[in-house]
Amino acid sequence: MTTHAKRRTEAPLAVIAIGGNSLIKDHEHMDVLDQYRAAGETSHYIVDVVKHGYRVLVTHGNGPQVGFVLLRSELARDVIHQVPLANCVADTQGSIGMQIAQSLQNEFFRQGIDQQVIALVTQSVVDEADPSFSDPSKPIGPFMSEAEARQHERDDGWAVAEDAGRGWRRLVASPTPIKIIELPTIQTLLDGGTLVIAAGGGGVPVVFKPDGTLRPRPAVIDKDAASCLLACELGASKFIISTDVDKVALNFGTPQQVDIDHMTAAECRRYLEAGHFAPGSMLPKIESALRFLEQGGEEVIITQPHQLSEAVQGIHGTHIVP
């Protein structure tokens, strides 16, 4: 084994947020094995980032996967108890985290790199009075036709909405994360040279009771918001958002589409205010990017997984700077 991954605590930290949808390539490749293969491909490119001299924290989305667990639970509700939403988040954190951790460990082994990897089930504190609990806005689960969505709305009491021109999805509460319970442990592991996978799906939403104890809440936290919170609290230099597009675009999906290579935070905010970024798609990524830069981050990169190595070298992706 080489000593490639014996990271010094002063090495720059890159937080890499992997989208839940980027683990599912299309409607024909949605099962667990397909997701495992996608995680393996992404892991190859994450290892390249480590080889470029970064300590790495990986986060990941879980919107489709939580939806799958909920659907299984609903289909089996006459046979066995249903699974609460917070438990679905924890379940998918564990399963997706295991896939990414194992894929990374295998890739490090193949390349002769001595690197410890760990996946942590993470809890994110939210405000009990967060307005999202009365106004669900986070899309989860598979895409549906409008007719299917309306039927769930009538029969199951779901909140549903059209999602960025890609179909209809279920909406659940998406409160703002304000604290990561496991932050001190994550910091210790990173300082010790371990590659950490944390805050999967934004973390399990929890609130503090008056007596100081924790309890879960039925919600799904936006993984970009939780990733941004971690990146800020840990003093990351780069916040990398791995998604299913090469670059951020203006007028996305129209004949006037323009891909962006570089922009400042000020330019990015002007585009945001002009309505270029779709809710439930690019908007939360851009909002988290701006928050990271406003709190001292050096650079945000948005790109596809296979471009991670070139992106950290400034060759591919969209780069947003203060």
C-alpha cells in the first residue's frame, strides 16, 4: 500500500454532495444492483479528488430511495406496520452509505491506496416551528403522471406537484437544518485522515424536546442545505455538488440555453433573482452555493460525477467564486 491517503489535518477539505437521482441513471436502471454500480462509478472519481491532495467528506441525496421505501411500506400496510418517514431517511442513509463506503474501499484497494472510509448515520436538528411542516415542498420518490399523482392526492392525502418538467412527485416537509449532532465526531474522523460519508439525505430530522432530549420529525431535509451546513462548520475550501448535468445553465431546456463555466456570487445571485433556476432541481443547489461562499468558502463546483477529477483542476463544470 502507498501512503497516498495519509492526509494531514492542514490539507484542504472538499465536501462532495452526490445527488440521489445521480445514483439512478434512468427508469430502466433503478434497482439496488444498478444503484450499487452507479455508486461504484462515482467512487472512482471521488478517489481522484483524494489523489489531488484533498481530505474528503461525501454526502448524498436519497429522495428516490426514500420514496421507494415508503411505497413498499404502503403496499405492505395490511401485512406489517408502516415505516415512519424519519426511519426511511435513516434506513436509506445506512444502505446508500454502505454502498458508497464499500465502493470507495474497493477502489482504494484496487489503486493500492491505504485509506480508511466510514459512513455515519447522521441527525440534523431542525426547528419544530419551521414553516415547511405546514407547507410541504420537498419532492421525493419516483416520477409519476399527473393522473397518478392526483389519485394519491385524493386517496392517500399526499401533497403533489410537477417537478421541473420531469413529471409529478410527492411533496413532504423540508425544514432548514440548523445543527449536525455528529459534527464533533465527523471533525475528529476527518482530522485523523478518514474519508467520511455523512448527512445522507440531509440527515434524519430531529428536534430538541424541552428536557434536552431528541426526537425525530417526519420530514426530508434538502441534502444540499445539510451539505452546505457541514461544509461551513468544518471550514471546507471547496463545496462540490455532483449532479446529473455537466454545468449550470441559463434558460435551461430552451433553445436559448447557455452553459456557465465561471461566475461570481454576485452574478449567480442576479441569475437566481431572474428565475433561471428551477425549484426542486437547481435552485436549492444555487442557494446552498451562495450560502457557502457568503460564510467564507473559497469555491463551489457543480458538475457530473465523471468530471470530478477535471473539475477540481478547473477544467470542467461550473465554478462559482466569491
